[in-house]
Amino acid sequence: MTQTRLAAIVLAAGLGTRMRSATPKHLHPLLGRRLADWVVEAVRALEPEPLVVVTSPDARDAFEGVAVAVQEEPRGTGDAAASARATLDGYDGDVLVVTGDAATITGELLSRLLETHRSAQAAATVLSFELREPGAYGRIVRDGDGALRAIVEARDAGEDELALHEVNSSIYVFDAAKLWPALERLEPENAQAELYLTDTVRDLVADGERIVVHKAEPGADASCEGVNTRAELAAAAAVLRDRINHAHMLAGATIVDPASTWIDPTVELEPDCTIQPFTVLRGSTRVAGGAEVGPHVVAVDAAIGPEALVGPFCYLRPGTVLERGSKAGAFVEIKNSRIGERSKVPHQSYIGDAEIGPDTNIAAGNITVNYPHQPGEPKGRTTIGRNVRTGVHNAFVAPVEIGDDAWIGAGSVITKDVPPESLAVARARQENKEGYVRRKREE
């Protein structure tokens, strides 16, 4: 097999009108990334040079770390591919062309496609797959010997062609020397008056060039399907969720109910951590071994230490660090704060912009008051030392510092620093007026 250079084009310029959204289809969020980002990451695994993303004019600044080409008008996939030609000027190797909405495509499948192309020394290789209900997918039409004759878009297909179940994934490998002349010959000979990339395959077949089909093996169909509606976006998210969770479980993490657990691809789970149902882990969140998270927890850019307990019904916002053996319990929200070893925030509290030392217990209903009323003023920080015992319904008006081994009386609003080993009480003194109610009734 001859090894040649590889470039890649990701087609991400379509309007995606079936999404019924002001957001371009390829920029819709999908499990921690944008739709097109999943495709870019899969393609990147093949190390193409260059990797070109074709976008609409409005999205020209939406991609980093790749070359960007702009399709000025939405004139079809053929025109979109041609928009990358200037970026690939002088390139003479293989060109991988991938639709930007194939969010579940894998680098492994693309690698097998490329291997088929190079083994056959083809002018073009098409990735196809079988669908029980092909719908709007273009049909793979073969001749009597099984060789590819044409790819017919569903909107232009006849009755016999619509009955076919082998469909085009809109993913190809071309010999660059064959691709560019074929694109130049395209004419809008279809119901939509667009330039179809599929017609380049038809024309190459007519020229007698060697065109082959790599048919995805059974069970890999979901790795080929594109996204055109929000329902398909949700289906793709489920495929990606299952793939991510499966990898974590094989690596030693326990996920009690994978179907209700959503984990971004950038999250790190150590072996022997446990993720309970209805948990969402996002961004750069890390969960250490022995920790238990959930059920009903959302953690974003948080660090959950060894043997820490989180939940149920807990929200960890960016900047949260839970040290070894600490706890963030039911109906607790923590943001930009460090909870020390073995310290507990068990229930119904908000901890924001705070530093809590080890072995401290934060009682129910505690609030760090970190947001000033004055416009433009920075948020204040609360520091609570080691082995502190707060009372129920405490508020800490930042900036404020509570010393080691201090106690706080229930119902106190703390506005001044509390020295170590002190008891702080900041509430109105209780007064009992005996007989008051009886006298009021007799008046």
C-alpha cells in the first residue's frame, strides 16, 4: 500500500434550517463541545496536514487551531469543498472530506476508510452504511457486479433507488489530482440548483476512474449518521454519552446508571470512584478514587478529592475544590471555594469565594455573603479556619475571617472577624412576654 500525504476538509458551512435555530447547526452545543468540534477531533486523530474547516461567513472566526476556508454563499457541498482549494493550493496527496455534522464519527472508522482507499489505489472512496429507514440520505447505486455506479440524493431519486438501504455518509477520500478537476465540472443539475459533491463521484465513474466503497461494518451505523434536527442532535448526544461512560467504566470507574449520567469528554475519573444516577460532570472536572458523586449532582470545572462525598442535589461551580474526605451534601451550592480535608457542608448552604480549613462542620442553612451591593466592587472572600463549628442559619458577610476552633451561635450574621477558640453570637436577644397573647385576646 502506497503511503501518501493526507489533508482533510470538514464541511461546516451549511445553514441547518431544519434545526429551526438562530445558531448555525455546526455550532450547536453537544456534550461539552460544539457539533462540528466532535468531527474535528475525530479527523485530527489521523494527523492530516492541513486540516481545513469550511464555514459560512458568519462563522469565519469560530474555529481555532485549524485552517479556515469560507463558503461565501450556500451553493451545496460541492461548492463548499471547492472553497478549500485555495488553502490546499499545490497539495498533491489524499484528501479526506467529512461532513461537519457527523458528530459520532470515530477516528478508527476514518482510519479504516483511508486504508481501503490506499489499498485500492482509488481515485475516490466513499464511506457507506446500511439504514433500515434511509429517509433523506443519498442512496448508493451499484451495477450488476457490485461496483459503485452513482450516488443519488433522495430528493432526486426514483422509486427503485429510494428502495435501497445502503446510503452515503457524505464522507469520502479523494486523490487531490482527481478531486479538483471534478469539482470544476460540476453543474447544478438537481432539484435544489446546488452543486453536489456526490456528482464528482458520478463523473469520476463515468471517466473510468477506480471508485470504491468502504461499507461500515454492522453496528457502526451510528458512527456515520449526520445531525439535521434537534431530535437527531439528542440521539447523537446519547451515542456519545454511552461511548464516554463505557470508556470510564472499562478504566475502573463505577457509573451506577450510565443512561442517566452525562460526562463531558474532558472530565477525568480515577479508578474506584462512584458516580450515582442523574449526575452531570462538565468541563475540567476531576473525580478522585474513592469519591462518590450523586445522585442529582452537577459539577462544572470542579476538583473532587479522594473519598469525598457529593450530593444528593448538589451544585459544584467552577473553582470548587473538595479535599480528601470532605463532604458537600444535599441542596448545597459551592463556587470558587476550597473545602478542607474531612470538612463538611452537609445541607442547604451556599459557599462562594471561601476557604474552609480541615475538620470543620458547616451547619444547615449557612451562607457566605460574597457579593457587594456597590457596583464595580470585587466579591469578598470568607476564610473559615480548622475545626470550626458554625450554627444553623449563619451568614458570613465577606470579607471576614473565622479563626481555628471557633464556634458560631445559631442564627448569627457575622460581619467581623472571629478570633480562634471564640464563641461568636450576633443576633437579637430573645425576650419572652408572658401572658401577652391572653391579654391581647381580652382587649
